[in-house]
Amino acid sequence: MRQNLGSQNLDSVNKDSISVYSILKSYIALTKPRIIELLLVTTVPTMFLASDGWPNWYLVLATLIGGALAAGGANALNNVVDRDIDALMDRTAHRPLVTGKVSVRGAIALGLSLSLLSIIWLENQVNTLAALLAAGAIVFYVCIYTLLLKRRTSSNIVWGGAAGCFPVLIGWAAVNNSLNIVPFVLFLIVFWWTPPHYWPLSMQYRDDYETAGVPMLPVVADRRKVSSQILIYSWIMVATTVVLGFVSELSVVYILGSSVLNLIFLREVYALKTRANSSAIEINPMKLFHWSITYLALLFFLIGLDPLLNLG
């Protein structure tokens, strides 16, 4: 009898633990951790460049915490606004608000709390400029991109992607409490990189976006035009990485390394364009999508490494 009661109590504890873990996991999923990781990948190297060497490690940590909170809050609010179209797309049908694992009220509370906390944190632990930039990024992503642009124009990701460029400004501002031409060139690199990064994903899930009524470029244009647009933005991005070498006085390490990365990126872009212009049914746009993530990470690794080598 006592053994049965003990087993029942243990089962109850295990179920409660699983329930708490499941709820916590769902709330974390609202913040889109993978997107946060990509945003922070650009922040730390920018801080190395801004410091012209090793930045203060507490400052780096404080900036990363503030940036993660801001991105997580914005992403949670994005989930709230997009829950109707997320339910229509296979790629997003598993999201917590669609499945009912998290309530709308809970998601709004999470998004607003994280957003406000990020601003307060950056104001107190970093500086006012970084806090203002974080606030601007949140407003831009939620209000400009999600509410105004995403469902109204095929250029949504072009302008909306600007929100993902703010981390480089925040990282630079954290170190110098000011901005100059260098962080804005870094901003433009990420800005021009975003369409060649996201349009291949949109090509892969074109039917999803069409079903949801979201006018991503691959929905309103054929794949030949999309691949041509990807090529144009890629060349502008490459040109901007060259400009960075001049305005920041980066050394031969960055110049040679970025040149190799740019050649590989362009090779993948031209390969996609060739497949798009062919009669092939499957053109595998995700190959460029995945490489674009690696490209950005390696490019910013070079940007952060160069000041440490002091070869300029």
C-alpha cells in the first residue's frame, strides 16, 4: 500500500516536472533562440573592432544579455502578431501560440517584459545610446516590419531585415558610447546580406507563404527574377565588405579572408541562378541559405580577429 502511494507520488512529481519543463520550453521557443544566436554572432566581433583589441569582458557579457533580451522580446511579440499566418504554414504550424501551449496573454507579457527589461538593463549596465538603439530595433521589427511591411510588400524582408542590423550598432555604441561610419558600414553589410539569406528560404517554402497570403518576393515573382535579385544584392554586399576594409583600416587578414568568403558566396549565388534558369524542378535554394549563415559568422569572425593580430 505504502509502495503504491510512493509510486503515485513519484509519478505525480515527474509529471509536474515534465509539465514545467514543457511550458518553459514553449516560452523559450517564442523568443526564437536560433535567430538570437545569429544576431549575437555579429555583436561580439563588432565590439572587438570598436575596441581595437580586447574589449572589457563584463561589457561584452552585459551587452550580450541586453541584446538577447531585446531580440527575445521582439521575437515573442512577432509571434503574437503572426499567429494567424503561422497556423497556415507547415514551417511554423508547430509554434507555441499556434498549438496553444502558450496563451496570447502570456506571449504578450513575455514580449513586453523582455523588451522593457532589455532597455533597463542596457541603460544601467552599458549606456544610454545602446539602450536607445535596442529600443529602436524592437520598435522597427515589431511595428515597421511585422505590422506594416510583411503582409503588404514584396520588399518586406529588404526593409524589415534592417532590424537584424541593429546589433552591430549596439555593440559599437557599447564600447565607444558613440557611432561613426564604421558601424554603419557593418550595418549595411548585414542589410545587404539579409535578402540573399532569406529569399532562398522563401523560395523553399513558397507555397507556405502563398497559402498564408504573405507577398514574399518568391510568391509574386518567378524564380528567375528572384535569383537575379539575389545576385544583385549579393554583389552590393560584397562591395560593402570591400568598403569596410578602407574605412576601418583592417589588415590583409580581413582583406584576403573576406575575398575568399565572397568568392564562395558568389559561386553559390551563381549556381542557384543557373539552377533557377534551368528546367529543373528542384533547385535546392536551401544550399545558399545554409551557406549564408556560415558566411556571415566567418566574416564577422575575421572582423573580430583582425584587431587582435594588430597587423594593420
